[in-house]
Amino acid sequence: MSRENEKTITLHVYADLYQAKMMQDKLKENGIDSFLNDENVLGMDPVGGAELKIFEKDRDAAEKILHA
């Protein structure tokens, strides 16, 4: 199934890349695709962070998983 037309959203922004990757792994274990933006510039931009992005249709399930 192609996902090129599906909208992505930022689920959460983490200042700590390690925490962002842990949450990404938790989503993956539950069958939700996600990816991180800005992980390569995290060290250069202390104000920014790693954005955990998902497909919009997965929002409710992802929030339940991360808040469980």
C-alpha cells in the first residue's frame, strides 16, 4: 500500500534524541510507522528538538500507546 498521499503530523517534539527513539520503538512494536525529523541537527540547535512524526490516521492509537 502506498502512503505517498497520506498526511503526516508531528505527534511530539523531544529535546532528548534518546527519548524520541525510545518512543519511536514503542510505536513500531505496536505496528505504527513513525519517523524522526531534525535528528541530525539536534546537537546544533539547542532550542529545537527531534520531532516524532506519524501518519495522521494513526494519531489516536499512537497517543494511547505513548500515554499508557
